[in-house]
Amino acid sequence: MLALVQRVSRARVVVAEETVGSIGRGLLVLVCAEQGDTEAEGEKLLAKLLKLRIFSDAQGKMNLSVQDLDGQGTAGGLLIVSQFTLAADLRGGNRPSFTQAAAPAEGQRLYDAFVARARALHNDVQTGIFAADMQVELVNDGPVTIPMRVPPPSA
């Protein structure tokens, strides 16, 4: 399972000119299921994501996770957006291939499981709409952008 994580001051997802998900300070997480992924890869990715220490502490060091922000009196949000293009393969030329992305039905199943688990473990989880034409607006704080991958068992 792939993710691109961005530390944000705020972010939102718009579909058909309507905001469907938005957060203040927190993480924008673009997620892609790959062929061969199972819910176990999503669980591992989420566990790492929730503990990822990329927020500044009182001394200005990246020492806090999105969950640690709750202790500072400001909840850190998660905005989780499906993004199959993270699986792009450019080895064959200039037009990306997405053959490593999970098939749409399996991708949605794994995305939905990832979101459900995130909601069970974190208090502020917002989402986009799977397979919708979405516009994602964000203010990247830092900027801090981190790629993450938990490979499928066969990789």
C-alpha cells in the first residue's frame, strides 16, 4: 500500500463545487492500494502513519505525531484521499502505466477498510470520495511531504 503524507495547516476536498472533507492542522494522506495488497498492509501503514513524528514540539523539533497533537489542545486531523496514480510506472515511456494499482473494486474495498480503521483509532478523520473527480486544496506546512510504502506480500 502506498501513501503520500503531507503535513498541512489546512486541507479540503471539493467534489462538484461542494466540500466533502476538510481539516485544519493535520495530515493530508493520499492512499493507493497496489495489486496483492491486503488489509494487513493497510493496518501496518496506518500504524506507522499515526505514530509518524513530523509535528514540532515546544522546542521546534519534529517530535510529535498527529495523535500527540491532542495533548497540545489542538486535535490533528486526517484527510484521507484515494489516489491510484501513486502507482504510476514511467519505465515504459512518457505515458504512465497504472497496472500495479489494485483493480477498482479491490482498491475501494481496501480504501474503505483503511478509512474505517483510521476512524476507529483517531478522532478526526475526513475523506474524499473514491473514484470521484476531486479537487484537493492544501496549505503544506513546512513544506513536509513524506512518501510511505508497505509492500504487498508478493513484492
